[in-house]
Amino acid sequence: MKKLLTILFFTVTMFAHGQQDKNIVKEVESKITEMKYVANSVKELENIDWKKIKAVFDANKLEEKIALIFELELQQSKNNLKSSITISGETKNIDSLIIKAKKGVTSIIKISKKYKNK
């Protein structure tokens, strides 16, 4: 009888514990910390939509560290030219990061046009 009561007690305890509300909702926070743009031609770099790049980081917190990476791989060029630039900083400085990225991309375009003609 003692064993039967013990088994019954444990069974009731398990069922009662199993009925408790365990649906805990956790907020999931997403962030984008890096954006990489790989181009295979100079025209692709010339046609970057900078407004869309800024919009990519809209959901980030202002103090979040981010990186903008731009690469050019001219496999059809004589020297198989590969060039890249990385700009990083905080999301709150996205406008200045984009200005720096534009200057860097312009430099990559100038350099690649010199090598493309040779």
C-alpha cells in the first residue's frame, strides 16, 4: 500500500508539474554588424545604391559596431586584380562611414581602371 501511494504521489506530481505554463516568450533581437559588397566589374561599384546600404543598419542600436566591406575581383583582367576596403565604426556614425566608403570605392575604381587598360 505504501508503494502504491508513493507511485500515485509521484504520478500526480509529474502531471501537475507538466501542466504548468512554460510558454515563456523571449524577445529576439537581431542586428547586422557587417555588410560585404563583392563586385566583378567596375560598373557594379559605380552603381552602388548608398541609400539602401544606410537602410540595412536602421534596426541596429546607435552604439552597435558595424563594418562596410567593398571588394572588387576582376578575374578577366591581365593580373587577376583583387582589391578591397573596410570601413568600420558605430551605427550612429553611418553617414560619415558612408562618405569614407564612397571615397574608398572611388579609389578602387580609379586603380582598377588603370590596370584594366594594361
